[in-house]
Amino acid sequence: MKRFKVFRILLIFFAFTQTSVFADTITVACSQWKPHYYQEDGIIKGTGYEIAKAVMEQAKVVAEFQVQPWKRVYITGLNKANYMISCLGRTPEREPFFHWIGPVAKTIHYNFYKLKKSKFTVKSHRDILQYRVGVMRGSLTQNFMENMSHEDIHGVSRAEQLIKLLKVGRVDLILEATNVIEHESKTANIDPDIFEMATVGYELSINMAVGKKTPLSVVQAIQEAYKSLEMDGKITFP
């Protein structure tokens, strides 16, 4: 009888280790960012969300998905254990602060946009210094403008707010990803045809990333899961 009990305990333990490699839940978060990661009618959707969900399931890591303001996402990702940013731009400055899992989108192009009816033209980044520019607060777009020593920057927490700022003339330009303009215009019920690209900004690889305080065993499980899905052709970008 004792032998049977021991065997049963071992079976239960083995079953548990096959369903989860870590006892705690991993929070997976990003800001509202169509079409990659966003919440609609209480449901989280997007290509980046689907990839992150598949990876966490493959890694057998219990995940809780959230949509939060971008600045909170980034700061929490830097400082909190068991927290993964699902859509993080990979730059040399950020490289040492995270464990990088893998891309969730094709290379993203960030450009400056203005209203079509605006009379001015932008021939170089130097020209931008004379205009009011809207950016996502705490994001690389804000860093990009600060590195240009631009002083007239207007930060917001959601991309939809950027679209509205530009439409009503609170800013002259916004710096945002190309596909976000169309998606967020629809969200804000604004015709995207009233905007046009003023000049190019920069391009970026968007990745899942985990802060350095998360246990390495969990990070490695997630990295291996991504590689496995990638090799099987199950990670694709639209």
C-alpha cells in the first residue's frame, strides 16, 4: 500500500511538472497597439498576442495577458520578476537590460506624419525642430526626439490619442509606426486619408523580452519554446 501511495505521488508530481515549469504566473503585457496587441470588447487580440500566447503554451508557463499604458509596461518590465513585454523595440541601449525571446512582427517603420492640409514640408530631420511633435510617452519615439534635442514634445499614453492630437492641431507632427496610423484612425473614427507621411523616422525590430529579474530557468524555457515553434514554421508575421 505504501508503495502504491509513493507511486501515486510521483505520478501527480510528474503531471504537474508537465503542465507548468514555474509555480508563479508570468504577466505578459503591452500597451494598446493595433494590430499587434490590443484589447477590444474586453478581449485581448493581435498578432503579437497570438505569438506570445502560443510561445507560453509551448513553454508550459502559466501566463496572464494584460494591456497597460506603455510607460508602466516598460518600467515594470525592467524592474519586476515574472513579467514579459510582448512587443518591445530592440535597440543597442536596451540590449543589456532584457533577455530577448524573439520577434513578433516584421521590421516596423516609424515615420513622421502630418495633416495633408498643412502647408509646411519637411526636407530633413533638422526641419522637425521647429514643429510640435506628438509621441508615445516613455517610448523610443520620445527617446528619438529627445536625442534630437527637440524641446516641443507632447507625450501621450495611447496611440489613439496621438491621432486625435494631430487631427485637432494640438501638434504639427506625430512620430508613429506606419500601420498604426490606419488602425488607430479607425479606432478613433477618423478618416486616415487626412494624414500623410512628412518624412521617414527609423526602423525597428519588435520582440518579446523578459527582464533580468525573472528566473533564468523560466527565461530559457520561453526561449526554447519560441525556437521550437519557429523551426516548425508556426511563427509567421502578416
